[in-house]
Amino acid sequence: MVQLVTNPSLKVRLIEGSVHGAIGGEVVISGEGVDKSMSVLITEARDGGYSGNYTIRTMYKIYLNYRSILDISTALNGTGFLEAVIIDGSSDSPASALYSSSTGLGGGNAIGYSWNNFNLRESYTGFASTYIGDNSLLSFYLTSIDPSSSLQTTQRSFGKYINATPMLESSVVSSKFSLYDLTMKVADTSQIINSEYVQVNSEIMSIESYSEDTLYVKSRKMYDTMNQLHIQEDNLYFLDVNRIFNSSFGENQFGGLDQFRCFAVVNDSDDFILSGLEIATRGWDGVGKSNFSFFVEVPWVESFTTTAINGSFDFFDVDEIDYLSYVNSPGPGEDLIALFIDQMVSFIGGENDGQQRIIVSFSSDLNRFFLNEDLPYQVGVGDQVLFHTSPSSTSYTGTSDPRPMNNNVYSEEIEIKDGQSLSLDGLNRAHDNDLLPGDVLYLWIKRSLAKTSTVSDEMPSLDFLYTMG
């Protein structure tokens, strides 16, 4: 489990005598996602307090997203009726990751002037982005056309975030870059080649020009991102606008033109279960542009580790596999074992440590997996074998629909327009609609070219909504 810091990161209280008629105040955090906010509740006595009747009202409210703890503290101290103190050196951490550890009074009775304490989870204390920390739990990897590409964005959203690759391993922001600055100091720009965009944390910016150690920013918060505070040592990426979609289309059965791209959506966390996952669409105007839709492909097998009880150079035996926990399809285990064919496995520990092979066949009598080529050493009793998540269906050119060619589990196809959503319920996943650490989903984006369309770098948006367990 993730440990909590021992001491609060921020404490806030109402200044006694600062609000006429108030006899106390309480500070609370409420809401989720973009609606997460901190509110100040004021308790006031009716009739001067003689009747014993009190009223509670919200006097002040501030939203926490896209703000650091320092931003919130500065705003609270600037009200004239609140005192805020930062401790534990977490001023650059995201305010949206704060949670209430204790209130001055408890029970919702905002009477008195005690401190209200707010904590950060330990894993967020070193997080220097103002964007909410838990969004970095999901990663998106392009598996079709360019399998090595990763979308370097820390947001819960996919789309309108151009594909990013590291500009340089050591390239970082070299000084603080505020919400409205247009001149960014960086460690090195030597490998920027005709790049029009850069990304720091989850903000995308267009670039006017650059010199040896300076970027001159033309526009902030591009592609529906938000302008943020960036600090020294934040990673800097250059962006390529032409790596997701291109001008190659395939003709479908109705004479229309389609394009398909597949992305692996991965829970990259070590500790968190992402529960109740739902994929929600934003508004998208398809008039004169491409039409977009999406569907989800569920891998046959989730990643898991097992132990070899016997083996040789080209096979290994296992005792038993927990099909209910790892296989995303109903049916008896003997029928399901064929789903492991073409599965990649890695050997952990032992003489074959780090070796990877592909499973080519299986003997149900012996629980024996046969490998595509010999290992350097015989598999030993007790060697650990990591089964990787089953690969996605293939659309090598990106112009053909993968569904008619495979028997994998697919969701319904959802048109990308405002208010549409898709949950994982009913897709026969072993983990239902939860993503456990290391779990993978395959997100397919279908682009259909309208008659009036022209090829562009347009990309719709999809939000991945979940709660953390």
C-alpha cells in the first residue's frame, strides 16, 4: 500500500475576528477530477447568538486543478480572512492531490478557529507538475504503424495530444516557467529539428523560435491542454504532428475510406487498481472533417507470473494456471489454452534470466509450453516465467479493420461525439471493469474520411474516468 506522509503538507484556518458575525470556520475538500475544490464554510450566529441558532454558509471556494500547493496557499493568504501554512517542502506538488487528514472541529460544525490539516500521499510529494498526479497512472502506446511509439502525456485523456518522443535524454527545463511566460530556459535545444511544438508535463506549446538554451513560445495550452507552472528539471519533449494518422486509407465494404490505429492503454502504477473504468467522449464536429469512432479490444490473457516445475531448452512445464484470474474469456481451461499461442514469455531469474521467447504450441496432458527457439540453458525447476499480455490484433497498414480477421473480444463501436461513453462491463474480462497494475486494454481509433474532408492532424478526445483503489 502507498504510505502517507507523517505530517500535513498544508494547514489552513480562519483568522479570528476577520469575518464580522462569524464564530468559526471549517475548510473542506470536495469533488473529483476537474471539479475538485477547497471550500471555506463560515458559521454565523443568528440573533447575535442569543437564540442558539446558527447558520453555515460557503464563503469562499477555489478549484485545485492546474494549481500547485504554493498557488493555493498564496490565494488563501491573499483573502485577508484565511491563514495558510505550507510544510514538508511540497510547495510545487499538485494541489489536486491534497486530501483532508483532519479538520479543526469535525462533524461539519464550523465553530472555532482551529487548523484544518491537508496531506499528500508520499508518492506525490516529489511530483513537480501542477496537473493532478494520478493521471500519470495511464500510459498510451501506439501499437499499429509504429509499435515503438509512446504518447508522452500524463493526462487521463487520449486525443488532441500529438505523439511525443523524447527530444534528448538530458533535455529539461532549466528554470521556473510560470503560467504566462513565453520565454523558456532549457538545458539543450541541439536536437530540435523543425519542431513546431514542445510538451512539458501535460502542456503542449507552439514554438516561435529557439536559440542555444532558450525557447521562444508562440502559444500556450495548445491542443486542449492547460497552461501550467513548470519548474527546473521538468522533462521537455519535442512533438511530431504526423505520426498518428496519415494519408493512406482503405476502402470499406460500403465504398467509404477508413483508417485504423491501435493503442495499448496500460495501468503503469505499482500499487493502484483503477476501478470502474469508463471511456467518455468529448464533443466533436464532424462537418467537413473526418468522422471518428472507437472500440476496445480485450486481450485474451492478462500478464502474470508462474513457476516452472520442469523444462528443457525448448519447453517448460507448469503445475496449474488460474484461468479465472488471467484469461479474459469464458469456458473450460483445456479449451482456453490455445489462447496462449503466440504469447510472449520472459524468464526471470535462473540461468535464462532476461531471455524472451514466443509460445508456439501446448500439450494439455503435460501442461507443457513449447517455445519458438531454444534457450541458452535448460529451464530449471523453480524458474519464474512471466507471461506478457496477449498482443493486439494487427492492422499492418492501418487501412484494414482488424475485427473480421480475428476472434478476439471486442466492444461495441462508439461514435466520438459529446456524451457517449463505454464501460468494460460485459466484455468477459477476468478483472471486470478494473485495471490492475500492469493490465492492458487495446484502444482502436477508426477514422472515416468524409466527402469534404482533407487530410490533417486532427484528433478527437477521449477521457478515461476511474477511481483509485
